[in-house]
Amino acid sequence: MIVPVILPIVAGLYILKADFKERAARERFVSAAVIINAAIVLLLSVIGRGLTLSLLPLVPGSPVMFRIDSLGAMFASMVAILWILCIFYAYEYMTHEGGENRFFAFYTMAFGIMMGISFAGNLITLYLFYELLTFITVPLVIHDESIQSKTAARVYLIFSVSGATVALMGIAIIAFTAGTTEFVYGGVLSGVAHGAVAIQLAYLLSFFGFGVKSAVMPFHAWLPVASVAPTPVSALLHAVAVVKAGVFAVARVTYFSIGPDLLNGTTAQYIAISATLVTILYGSAMALMMKHLKRRLAYSTISQLSYILFGLALMSQDGYVGGMMQLFGHAIVKITLFLCAGAILYKTHREYVWELKGIGRAMPVTMTVFTIASFGLVGIPPLPGFFSKWFLSVAAFKSGSNALAAFGLIILAISALLTAIYLFSICVNAFIPGEGFDTETANKGVSDPNRYMTVPLTILAIAIIVFGVLVQPITSLAVM
Amino acid sequence: MTSYILPFLAFWPMVASICSYLIGRKNKQTRNLFADVVTGVEFLAAILLAYTVVQQGTQYFSVPFWGHDGLLFEADGFRAIYAVVTTLMWMCTTIFSAEYFAHYHNRNRYYLFMLMTEGATVAVFCSGDVLTLFTFFEVMAFTSYVMVIHDEKPGAQRASDTYTFLNVFGGLVTLMGIFLLYRTIGTLRIDEIKELCAALPDKRPLYWAAGLMIVGFGGKSGMFPLHVWLPKAHPVAPAPASALLSGVLTKTGVYGILIISCHMLFGDWIWGCVLLGIAVITMFGGAFLALFSVDLKRTLACSSMSQIGFILTATAMQCILTSQEETLQYHFYAQQGAILHMMNHSLIKLVLFMAAGVVYMNLHQLDLNEVRGFGYRKPLLKFIFGMGVLAIIGMPFWSGYVSKTLIHESIVERIWTYHDYEFAAQVFRIVESIFTLTGGLTTAYMTKIYICVFWEKNPYKQDKMDASNGKYMNKASAVTLTLCSLILPFFGMTVYKTMIPISEFAHEFFYMTGHPHEVHFFQWMCVKGAVASLTIGAIIYLFIVRGCLMSRDENGNKVYINAWPKLIDIEDRIYRPLVVTILPFIGACVTRAIGSVVEVIGRIGFNVFWKFANWYIPRKPNAHEFIAKSKEWYPKHKVDGQKNFAFFKKEYDESAIETWDKVEDNRTVTPIERIPVLDDIEDALRERGRKESWIDRLIAAVTKGAKEGFHIPFFHHLFDRSVGEFGDAPMDAHYGLSAMLRQTMAYALIIFATGLLIAIAYVMIVSL
């Protein structure tokens, strides 16, 4: 079970060494590596539940350890599937960016690191791969080597490493108190009193430490900056892998290390919830103000990630389920939105929202997919966003605190309204530019991208609908 | 009983819509025919459903795995009736659409969304739990949006913006109400709601839930004060879409309100009174607006609002009548009035809007002065429209009379159970007089448009109007319209054979109990109400419409004046300013304030940490120096290239110039994202004549921002756009990865050390 972690890293190193000259050869190699790895991951996720593997002892009491449990398996499968789609998309997209050998090398390596995070069996292992993920993704952010991307990479590094360091202190307190950092659903801190100050401190440290990667206020600033990266990176890393790694780590700490019962009703919980609610509103409001499409999506990500953290911070089974639903739903929806934005950028070099007027006539597939994903994100009933909001609200109601529930609910509603405004305005203008708008001139030479892009997009659009319909059974797999 | 007709009704049009789209790309004629067949099959399925319900009682179908608790479809009498009405209307408008849309663009898109809307609408009426209802309600809201905006004219865009905003906003508020309901009673099944709600000791959460839910449902049904989209959207939507919007889609809102008042708050006096107040305003307001309109379809739209008011009055009366023992026996008046008026209004508006569509199809005009005299020599259209008019004004022997009489009776019965001196009796007297007055207004405005279009001659271009005689609509449309219009007198004349059984068929949904009393519709007792309304209508028409709302133009001909009361347009006076200006302003201020707080924290953090981290990295010129230099050299570099450029390059390297270019570019990007770039801040500083520090810069920027519209600089903007504005941090754009890593490590170390100190201190304190 260490294979899915090692294989992509080795493959990535090989790409760096071999320095492929031919595009086709590299594509074959990368596809093979990613698909084989994804297949192994899916196989392990299905049959390998409960497998444990301990390697060298890194810290006394906490060796590097892998274990496959429901949450990890679901997370890994999701990442693996999305990775395959993205890699095909990236073949086409990266042709206009250049430097593909380095790009695909690190892109593939990041896959292995993500598997390390998903299958990590204790906090130390999680932390190890979490740090590695930061470093392995820097070359991807910095890809076009412009001054913006260098700044972005610097900001990203400073934020992530500092955050991880803070989280490490939280982990240290947990390890010190419990003597072990293994993951057990419900927590390992059995002998500690409810709401002990040390535990609250540990929770807050790790919440905000890991929260840096999931862009919780006031540590969100790196994410919009990092959206200068090539679209496959923004899509996969800044909508799915990296940011979700932060959320995943918070989920692990909250539900598998400390245990929600110890924290329910404490000050730490209220601080965390307040931070997420402020972030939800702030992200949506900022997204509305942004006219740059990818930056708008980045702010939208900030807002949507805090939905997950909000669910996790509710410290209940329902909150956890709602959070996980939002985690999977948002991953698939946001990656679609980013890939659509990338397709537009690739075909037309248009980055700003007002440039998209009437583009739906020329790029029907892309914009239809974009529209479906928008509906999914806003939460129009049969699609995923609706059910995650539903479960989050139900969890907020069950939390026992009326003020919290009412407040959370109102914020979710306002945020949904803002989301609707900033996404639907794009869709409407794209398809219905209005009478008298010269669509022909505006769309001169614009067409849908080729199969490498449209097929992943179509698959994702179908997946959004299917996920929306089957959200209950899928999520229950992760929560078992 | 499980019935597979229910999911078929919901999903067949949705599947077919995609087929129709694909067919439409190949052949338009086949597509039209296909759509007719689809809606026809849907209609037959609805009939079959109604037949099954008659035979076997309530039908169910559930899709367990979907979403939260699965989808649940249910059909009892009421829902079956409404499924039939909906599918009938869809079939008729689809047949009519083929001719109406003959010269339109984007017809394929219209058919795609029209069919999808049909599936969603039928599913709304056949929903068995509130979540299913809400799901399809939202789907319907978005698919119908495309039908409203079809023309893509500025008016249509504006109206559909309002429509969709109201939908999204109303949907979210309704969803909150549904949450509250779910939390309070723990289920959303419509047939369980009533008992659980009645058993609740504390009704307050229910009032909250009802108050929230009615925002979405009321908005859709055109209830005051959320009616604003209705008079705007109907005139600009294509006529078949208007017929559907007005006839069916508003009824989905009414259906939601029925769930609130007949299930959640069954027999609740307070809710009944509140709803009655709103309903009376809606009823009277719609009729009042319609009187001033000189746009054919806008009159009909306002009339829809008014008729919805009648239906809501019936619903409210049902709540009021069931709330007390002594009036319980009369509640069937209100219930039968509600269901029958819903059905009648759908069918009447189908006829009227399609007839108006025929006018528009030929003339492409809707202004009364322009379409005047169109029907002067067109007997068939005159007959069709006349049937609609007679039905809607409540003429005895037409269908509208029956339902209006029932609603009127319900109010009268309520008055009779009071003593004359009681305050409540006076209030209900006033309600009754407003009801009669509104009936009069209905007569007046319908007479106005009927006489204008069909009885008067056009003083200027009667020849042009008569040119299309005999060929103004094709056979299919003519047959459809005639048949639809014949339903109205047919129902009205065979009350006891058709309408009363239909309303009794719906008893289950309304919890109707006991045996309804015989109502003698054709005795003087009942007829006198209608006569009063018609008389008032005639007086209003003669004195107000002919007297005040018409004037003579320069040639001495009487024309209609556009007296549309713009002053009381709630949308333009309140909603638009609120949503477009005031709320975003407040929101932007709050967001920017939060952003600034974060920025200040960040700046303090960076200033503090930078003092430490500085030891690790050699000093480079800071932002201020960089800008000063660049400003000095940039113009020269542009004018006289190589020499200065070389100097610049030596000093700051190429990437720095690139930065400066980018900063310059940013200034032209967009007003909203514009940041007060370096110049603004520097100018402000120069004015102040003080030594710079980060706090000075911030103050300067805020001062300037306040003047120009709150462009306070943000942390992320600083990172994002102009590297030059990064406080005292070095311009290390040309530093490379190793310097970055060192810097990062420095930060990390400092944070870690601080944390470690805190941790050690903490452990020491705890162990002490």
C-alpha cells in the first residue's frame, strides 16, 4: 500500500531525468503512470479497508504509518479520479504554456504526495506529507516564471510553511497529552476532561495552522494570489488537492485525534465557527467584486471551503457528514468551473468576466458545463451544493445553540445568494447577450476546444448530476 | 398505491425536451410536431392519472436514493386535477406556439426549456413532500427564466433579471422556512404535516416557518408586495409563455401557500387574518393597476395578480372559517372557491393570453391605441376573447361566476355569524365591499380592452387592421382557441354536473369534512352579488375609463391615455435602489473593513517579522526607493530607449521594469478592481509632507479611498498586483528560489520559536 505513494514520485523523477523530447512519448508515460496508480488506489480503497503499515519510527510513539480507512479511501479515490481527468486536460492546455517536462514531473509527484496524505495513519505522517505537498507544488505555481508567479510562490510558501508550523505545535500538544497520534474515529484523548484548555489550544492551533491551506480568514490571502498558476494547477491544486488537504487535516485532527465530544460547546469551537462564518461571507462578497474570472473562482473557493470547515467545527456527526458532502461536491464542481475557465483562457485568452458576453454561442459545450457547475455550486436542488447546505443547516439546527444555528443559516443563505449572482451573471451573459449584441464579431475564431478538453468537461458535468442524485449513498461510504 | 404514471409525468417532458432539441437542429417542422405529440402524451397521462385516482384513491411513487429523504410523488384529487389543467394548458400553448413563433429566433432553445418547465411544473403539483416540491420549484424557476427572456429585448432582460432575482432570493428564504419546519416537526411529508403541526403546543416556530416560506411561494404567485415581476415580465414574454406563467406557474406559488395555510397552519385565526390582509391588497391592487394600463398584455398580467388575490382571499377565508366552531360548517365555500377559482383562472388566462398573442402575432404591437379595432371585423376572435372576458368578470352562466360566488359566500357567512355591532363584523363588511368593488374594477378594465380591441374602429388605420381578416391565424390555432374558450361557458352552465364534482374530488387535500350545502347559484341570493359587481363595473367604465382615462388628440379622436402610475412602482422606488445600490454599498463597506483589519494585522506581522528576517537576507532597495527611481527613469526610458534602459537594467534588472509596466497597466484595468496604486499614496504623502511609515500610507490611502469610493488597499491586492507596494519588504522579485526558501525558513523559524516559547511557558504554568 505504499506503492501509490512511491510510484508517482518515482515516475515524476524519471520524467525529470529522461527529459522527454517528444510530446507523445511523455503523454504515454504520464498517462500510464497516473492511470496505473489510480487503479491501484481505487483497488485499495475498495478491498484494502483497514490495512495498516508501519515504517521507520520518526518520533517516539509515532512511526510513519499508513492505514486505509473510509474517509482516507474516499478522499484518495476522489483525488485519483479527478487527477486522471485533469491530466488529460493538461496535455492540451499545457501546449501553450511550455516547460511541460518539469510541469508533468511535479504534477505527477504531487499525486503521490496526496495519496500519502489520504492514507496517513497518524498525525505525524500526515504532517510529513502535508509539508512535502507544499514544496512539491511550488514549481507548479511558479511555472511561467513571471514576476507575479514568483511573488505568488513566495506568498504561498510563507503562508503554508508558517501554517504547518503552527499546526505542528498543536500536534505536539496532542502527542504530549495522548501519547499517540493515531487516527481513531471519535478521538484518542480518552482521559482528558471536556474543554481542557490545553486541548482547546491544540485544536485552535491545528485548526488555524491547517486552516491556512484551506484559506480560512485571516490566512486566505495566498489563494487568490496563487491563481496565476496554469489552470490545471489552479483547478486541481487550488480547488481540490492542496486546499482539501488542509480541510482533510482539520477533519483528521477534529474527529480522529481530539474527538468532537471534548470540544463541543467550548470557546475554541465558537472561535473556529466565527472564523469560518466570516470567511464564508467575505469570500462570497469578494468574489462578487472580482472581475477576473479565475480570481473570482478563487475567492469563491475561499468561501466554499469554509462551508466544510463550518460543518467540521459543528462537532457533530451531522456536521461531519455535511462537511464531507460539501468536500466531495465542491471538489467536483469547482474543478469543473476552473477547467471551463481554463478552456476559455486557452481558446480566447479572455480572462475578464465582461469579455465573456455572448461566448456561449461559440463555445456551447464549455459554457453549458459551466452553467451546470454553477447550478451545482449555488445549490439548486438536484445538484450537490443543495444537499451539503441542507445537511449543514440541519446540523447547525441540531447543535443545540439557537443563535449559532440562526446565524449560520442566515450566512449560508446570503452567501448562496451572492454565489448565485456572481456565477449566474456569467452564464446569462454568455448565452443571452441581449438584442443588438454583435455575437458574430465578438466570437470570431472562437470555438469549443478539442476532445482532450471537452471529454473531461462532459464527464465532469455528468458526474456533477450523478453525484447530486446519489449524494447520500456516496457520502455514507466516507462516513462509515 | 404505487403508480408509475407519476414519475412519467415528471420526467417524460424532460427527456423529450432533449430529443426535441436534437430534432430541432435537423428539422423545425418535425420538432414542432414532436413537441405537440409530447405534450399530448403528457396530457393523456395526466388524464389517466386522474382516472386512476378516481378508481383507486391516492397514488404514490418514491425514489428512495435521491438526496436527503428521497423524492416522493403523490397524487390525490386536487393534484390530479391540477396535473390535468397544467398539461392541458401546455398542450394548447404548444399547438399555438408553432404559429406564434414562426418568425422568431432561437426557437429550439424555447422548446427545450418549455418542455423542461412542463416536467418540473407537473412534478411540483404532484410532489408528496416539501423538499420534492422545492426541488422542482427551483428547477422550474430557472427553466422558465429562459422562456421570459426569450425576446432578449432590454425590457425583457430587465424583467427577467427581476424575475430571477426574486426566484433565487425567494427560493433561499423559502428554504430557510423549510429547514425550520423540518426542525420543528421532523418530517416534510405533506400528508403528515397537518397532524404534527396541530399537535404542537408552541406555534411560534410555525409562524416563522410560514413567514419565511411564503416569501418564495408568494413571490412566484404574484402576491403583494412581491408582485413586481408580474406586470413587467408578462408583456415582454412571448404570448404562449405568458399564458403558462400566468395560468400555471403562479399557481405553483399558490399551491405552496395552500400547503402553508391548509396543512401547516390549518384553522389558524392569526395566519388567516394576515393572509386575508395581503390577499385583499393583492386583489384590489392588481385590479387598480390594470385599470390604468394601456398595454393589452400588461392589463392581463395585472388582472392575473388581482385574480391570484381572489384565490388567496379564499385560502385565507378557509383558515378563518376553520378556526372557530360556529363557522366550521361553512368552510367548504372557501375551499371550493379556492380550487375552482384556481382552475378557472388558469383556463381563462389561457384563452385571453392566446387571443392577445394572436393580436401581437399580426401587429407586433400591444399598445391599446395601436391595436385598437383589430378585432372589429373578426367575429371568431371576438367570440373567443368575449368568452374569456365574460368568464373573468363573473357573468352568470360562465365559469368565473361560480368560483367568485363561492368566495363571496364564504365572506358573507363569516359576517353573518357575528353580531352586527362587533368590530370584526365591520372588518369583514369592508372586506366584502372591497371584494365587490374589485369585481367592478375587473369588469371595467376587461370591458376597456374588449371594447377597444373588438368593438371600436381604429380612427387611423382600420384598413390595415382589416387587411388580415380571415387569415390572421391558422386552422390549428383557431380550433385550439375555440375549444378552450368553449370550456368556460360549458363549465359555467353545467355547474352541478362538472364544477361541483371537480371541487369535491379535491376534498382530501383541503381536509374538507361534512357534506357541502347546496348552493343555489342561479337564484337571486347569489346572482345579486354578480349584478352589484357588474353595475359598479359599468359605472366605473362609463365615468372613469371613458371620462378620465381618455382624451381627444389633435384630430379630435378619443385616445387612451397612458396613466400607468409610475410613482407607486415598488420595484423602481424601493427594490431596485435597495438591491442595486444600498445593500451592495453596505456589503462592500463591511467587506472592505474586514479586509483592512486583516491587512493591518498582516502588516504589523510582516513589519515585526521582517526586522528579524532581515538579518538573513541582504538589503535591497525598498519599495519607496524603487518607485522613486522608476518614476525618474521610466519616461526617459520610453522616449530615448537604449542608454537609459541599459542603466535601468544594470540597476534594477529587466524584471523590475516589467513590474513597473504591469503596475501601470493595472491602472487601466477596471474601476472596481483598481487599486490606489503607488501614485495616489505618494501624492497623498507629499501633501502631508511627512516621513512615510506604513500607518501614514494606510491613512493616506484610506483618505483618498474615501474620496474616490472606498478603494482601500488590501493585503491580497498588494501581493497580487504590485509587488512594489509591499511595505518595507525588499523587492526580491529577482531573488530566486533560494532566497525565497531562506526567507520562508526564517519566518517559519521565528513563528516556531515563538510558539515553542508559548508552549514551554504554558507547560511550566500548568505544572506549577
